Amino acid sequence: MLLKKVYSYVGAKVFSDQMDVGGIDKVLLLPVASELSNAAQFENRLRWVTHHYPDRDRFAIAGSVPGSIPTEGLQNYILNLQATFNIRAIKCHPVVTGIDLSRPARKQWLEELVRSCGQCGLPLILHSGRNNPYWGGRRTNCAALENLRNINFSASKAPVVIAHAGFHRCKMSDILCEGMPLLKNLLNTHDNLFVDISGLTFEPLKVVIEQLPTSRILFGSDALYEPQWEAVILTLHALKAKGRRIEQDFIQYASVNPRSLIFEEKKHVKYSADQVPSVP
């Protein structure tokens, strides 16, 4: 199991200790719907997460959308998760969930997901990158950055965060020649678009820090796949290597931006028991 590479136990105490070492006081947990899961199965996963990580002062929780939810049912499904679990964001992981964004129908699905998150007032965290060997090369392009080129992210007024800055497992040559110009164009086009730096190795991380404004970057650790404190140290070293304001910029990445975009209390829709939307 991939998680065993870093942790033998994944309870709240383990995460809290990691957070304390890294100076992090609150995190967003991102459970992801698997390719074969339906609405009921993913909701069971969310119940497990909320049970094992009950401290909402430290652990905010995101929802996810199974690929089996039809385009026209996305908003009602998200509203149901919001009302039932008080989620603070939606995570879309096209590779794990089996959403091939190179297909026109799935691009339409993603655009509706963006719009629905905006209607619900929830940030969308969108995995992007390629070349994950766990899938044996079968899903190399599912979440490739070029598939996001024509997505109307401005359909949502809520933040959309491209995880891994769109460079998960990308080669440096691809990042410099194709990825970064495309990413800059997306950020210039959509004011509500941001990136996180989770899972980036040192060289891609330096490129992102050097070429993107601090106001568009969020810190992420990609736990459970690496210790959180290592991601903190890596980011600090990258800031130093690029001659940046180490303390000020890290605070912007890890505190100011996440607080305003994700953790700040907003007015959420509240439902009585008979008003919760049904899930298709």
C-alpha cells in the first residue's frame, strides 16, 4: 500500500505531531473518490474521516465527487455533502477517480463541477500532472495541464486551486517549455485560479516560486505521501535559493492565502432535514 511508505498509522495524533513539527496549526484533508465508488461508498469514506479526525479547529475536510455522478447532478450532490458533512472544499483527482479530461464529455463535466462549486461557495482543488507509475501508464494524460487550457474556470467566483501547480511528475524540460507558459496564461485569464506546491521536488518548486506571484501560491505537503515537515523545509530552502523573503513569503503561502481562500468562515447554505437535496 502506498501510504505505508511514509506512515504505519494515519490517525489524528500522527498528523497533529507532524503539524506541530512544521509549525502548521490547521490543514485541509482531501479524501478522494475512487474510480469505482458511488455516492454511498464515498459518503462512507467521509464518515470514516470525520470520525477519526474530529477536531475541526485543526482538520478541515474536503469532499470529492465520484465519476458516476452525472453532469446534471453535480450541484445537488455537492450541496448534499455540504449539508451533511460541512465540507470546506471539493477535491477532484482525475487520475484516481478515472476522469479522462482529454475527452470532451469529461471536460464538460469538469466545467459543470467548477460552476457547481461556485454556486455552493466552495473552493475546488484540482489535481493536475502526468506520469504516475502507480497506474502503469494507463492514465498518463487524464489530468495533464493541457487538458485545462479551454476550461472556463471563471464560471465560478470561488477559488480553484491547481494542485502541484499542474506539474505532478512532469519533466523539467516539459515544465519550462510548455507547462509554465500555459499555467501563466491560465492564471492571467482567470482571477480565481491559484496553485498549490504540494508534491513538487526541489527544481520545479524553485521555478514556481520564481515565476509566479506569492498571492497565487498555497503551501501543501502532499501528506500522506511525504512527511509534512519535509515539505516545509523544502519550501524554505527553495525560497532561500531564489533569494526570496523567506519568512514573509512562506507565511503568505502557508497562512495568509489558505486562510482567505479556504479556511475563512463564509456564509454557507443551511438546510433543514427535509430540504437537503437528493443525490441522483
